[in-house]
Amino acid sequence: MDFDKQEAIQFISSGLAKYHSDMSEKDRLAFTQAAYSFDEGYMKEMGFFDEEDSKNQIYDEEDAFNYILGEFYKTAEYRKWKDDLLEDMVDDYLELKYDYLLEKGLVEE
């Protein structure tokens, strides 16, 4: 199966509703889109999109978490959020992204 960016974003955003039901759908979607963008930035920086380097790359979830969280802290809107909420949301994003990849058969457990 192929990776579908929009489908992944919808999957993750919908999954966040289970953990963060008090947040509006619009806010969850905006968060997911931002997290996805920051995650792509992490992967680009780590060489995941380079033809030669990508085969030997290992996605380090802890590094990705720190990178994504750091990018959120650079964003005025998200600096207003409580640290615990933002950390939980980034953690949930990464967990749900992994669930999506597993469901699509794009990673092994």
C-alpha cells in the first residue's frame, strides 16, 4: 500500500479525539497538520528523503518527539499551550502515526 498524506492526517486527527475530546475538531486538525509538517522537517533533516541515505535510516521516535516539540515551541500560538498538553499531543501524534503506518502495512511491529 502507498502512503497517503491526507489520509494519514485524517486518521491521526480522528484518533486524537479519543484522547483530547475537549478540543475542537478544527484545532485537532490544525495541530495534526502542523505536527505532520514538523515531522517532515525532522525526516528531511535526517536524510529520509535522500535516495542514497534513506535506506539506512532509522526513525528515532525520541529525537522526532524532541524536534517536533521544539518546532511547536517556536510557534507563538502553541507557546500559549500548557507544556503537559503539548507534550501529550506530540506523543499521541507519534503513536497514532505509527498505528496508521502499521494499519497500512508500511512498517513492521
